[in-house]
Amino acid sequence: MQFSCRSSRLPPRRLSALLRGLSGINQAFQQVGLTSPDPIGTRASFESSVAAPPPVRRSDRAPSFSDPPVLNPNNVSVDQPKSSWNPTGCDVPNWACNRLGRFVNRVERLFKKRPDKGLGPCAVTYDQYVEDCLVHLLDKNCYEQLSEEDALLAVDLLEDDIEKWIKKWKNKVGEMPCRYIRNHMQSVRKSPFGQFYVLYKIHKGIQSNGCWPTCPVCSDVSSLTHGLGKWVNEQLTPVAQAQLSYFKDSFALKDLLDGIEVPPGTLLFTADATSMYTNIKTEPALTEMAAYLRENKSKFSYPCDALIEALQLDFCNNYFKLGDLYNKQISGTAMGTPPAPPWATCTYGNHESRIIPIWSHRVPLYRRFIDDVIGLWRQHQDTKQNNELWGKYVHDLNGWNGLEWVCNKPSTSITFMDLTITIKNGRLHCMVYQKEQNLYLYIPPHSFHPKGVLTGLIFGQVLRLRCLCTLSTDADVKIHQFYERLRHRGHTDESLQPLFRRAEENTLNYINRNAEDRERLSKLKSIDSRKQVYFHLQFHPEDLPS
């Protein structure tokens, strides 16, 4: 969608699309302490919208907010398809159009960004976004700024090093992975750098300095090392899954918690690593990881020496851009690279393998999902001694290469990932947790999506809520809230009720299967997916159905 921030009037259809869901803006600003949806003067703001019809003609260059919409002789914007399809429910009151028009005209360059945790779109001015990015890039302990000449020379040398690695280990790695890595390097040769951006942590709230906290991300899809990183990810994933603290997802955690009896005097606790990816010191982590891989190579099928060299190439050569700035990450791991999650799991896992046995009498349950820890703490009868033991345990958690963990004091109820977990009568009860800032911007009925997308959304959410809530009454409440949120997005009872009934039947069939049948069906689906080749086409509602 293109429009000019400097034009005096926005096209009505664009205003209609931009202003759909204005109540979401009101709600979001009330949650951050503002009484008006007018965000002038704030550093970043929420924004709600609906999907507009996809463009049928695109220019060769990226769209710019400063470009006016291109009109044909009939004064119809060329990026709106002329067809019998019409959006419904997009009427916007004049006062809302005028308010957004004044806002857009007063802001020179406005970026739409996706915040962390998928809470809903937010908007930030160009200058503020650059400033928020530079907060991270000016950290000389993690990043080094390069000239364009030095950056291009560095990636040329890196390409040679990867090519040497392929020739050296081709017989061990296999022909197909090597071909994939080579093909990717050729495809990105014109611009072989990753792309840096930040995610806004809206759920954390505004900091004391008046800024929103951000999380640095480096998308390396366009970098030279992306293909190599995909192979490293394949090799490291089984190693990560073998760690003592590993669990796959919330469903696996819920199954684990269901079988635990909590002794009297035992409480729940959580811990969160501070910027884990950027605080994993690269050189010590590589040294420890190499030793671990050599020691345990008989347990796995990876080519040990080839993997160790690939880790060195991947984690020591992260070159990326922000606008016209060229940078290299000199310490830490870039969030957004394929092997980052298993790398973070494995590196700290070596330290966990030493402390878990030592504290097993005091911590009967300990699990970690990348940078989030959940555990059970068996209290000492003496309060003073209990506090001393807790302090020693926190000290041991923080005893690995300077990585800092923020540990919450043990309690009877915690929020962990997307669950609220509570101790009741010696058992652990779970309920799905949803952040207050979530705008629930589900696709509206006039959105340019295949009909199966809504079906999949409802089936998936009903299954998730039924499986993750211990009490069926809690699941009933959450499903009803989900239903009402879809209605608020414009869906009707006539379209929703049949889908919800089918979703409940599907969920019941899934729950009634035993674990072996679920695992068998999951493997069959995985095998089938590897045999399929997808032919992707841009969706249009007047096309023949797939």
C-alpha cells in the first residue's frame, strides 16, 4: 500500500483500509497510559489495520511512503484489482478519516513494524527507529562498524573460506547439502549481507528513559552463511534435543507437568536470561562446544570436525547492513539465524549438565526453553537458610561466561511462556496466558485469504486451548473469548458456528488417541510433507479453488 505523507488528502479506499479496527488503537493507547489515540509526541505507537486486496501490478523497486499512488486515466489506483469483489464492513466515520489524515500529514516518515511476541502492528517514526537500532549497533562489545570496501572484501574472503570447507568435507557432508550451500551463495552474490532490524518489546512497557525496549534481530536469508547455517541447524538440533533441560513446546511441557506430584513446601519459579543471544560469548562457547561434540560424537550422526569448522565459519562471520551501514558481529549470536536456537540450547546446556545433578535434591524439576527457565524449588524449613540456599542456586545459574539470569522468587503461581501454572492440592494446574497488550487482529472476512485459512485458525486455536487448559471450564471461557473476538473482526455466527463445531469434534478425536498413535501419525505427516512439492500462486478470490 502506497500513499504520500505530504499529500493533503488520502484516497478513500486506503483510508478505509488503514482505519479498520480503530478501536484497537484506542485500546492499545489506554494500556500504555494514554487517554487519546493521537500518538503525536510518543516514541512508538500501536496501529491496527485490515488486509487490502493484493497488488496486481508492482513496480521494480520497493514501495516508499513518500510516493503518491499511481492512477490510471479513470482515476483508479492501479494496485487495486478491478473486479466484482467488494470489501464489506469497511465504512469509516468522517471524524476518524480526518484524524488519521492530520496524523499522517504531520509525520514525515512513518514505519510500520511488528513488535515482539506478535501482539499486533505498531508504528514508529523513521528517526526514532534508526536511533533505537543504533542503541544496539554502537555497543562495541558486540558489533564492529565497517566501511563498504572492508565489508565487501570480508565477504569475498568468507566465500572463499566456505568454498574451501565444501571441497574439504564434501564426502562427509554429502552432495546435496553442498550443492544447496553453493547455490545460495550464488543467489545472494549481488548483496551478500544480512539485514538488521529491531523488534519492539511492547509487553515490557516503556523504560525509565522514555523509550520502548527493543530486541536486535539479524535476518541472514540474504547473507552468504545462510545456506551453511541451515546445515548447521540440522546437525545441532538432535544435540539440543538431547540436553537434560530440553522440552519441545508448551504441549510437551503440559504433558510433563500433568504427571508431577508437588510435595508440601515446594514452590514454582522462573528465570529469564538477559539478552541471551548477544551475551553468549562466541570464543568460549565455541571452545566448549567443540569439546562437547568430540566427546559425544558416538551418540549422534554428525561429521564432527566438519561441524566444528562450520560453527566457526557461521558464528564468527556475521556481516550485515542497516541502511548504508555495514557491520560485523564480533561477540554473541545473531537472533534470526537458523542455528541460533539450538546453539543457545546446547551452549548453556553444557553448564546445566554440571549444576542439575548438584541441586536435584532442592530442584526436583528444571526445564529450559532457550532463554526461559521453569523449575520447582523445595524450600528449607528454616527461612534464613532457605534464602541462603536460593541465593547460592541463583549464583550457580549465573556462573557461565557472564550470562545473567533474572530469577523470580518461588511462588505458588507463575506465568511461563503461554501458560499460567498454579499449584493446587499437590498438582500443577495450567491455563492459557494471553498478554494484555494483544490486539487480537485476526483476519477479517473480506481479507484476501483463502477460506481454509480461517478454518485452520479455528481448528488450531480450539485444539490448543483444550490441550493446554487443565480444567475444561477454563478452556470453555477461552474458546468463548476467541469466538467473540472473531465476531468483533466482522465474522458472523452463521460462518463461525459450523467451524467451531467441527473444531471441537477434531479436538475430541485427537485427545482420545493414545500417545503412540499421535506419534505415528505425526511421523507419517512428516514423511508425506518431504515428498510433496508445492506450487505457490498469489491468491485471488475469483481464481479457481485449489
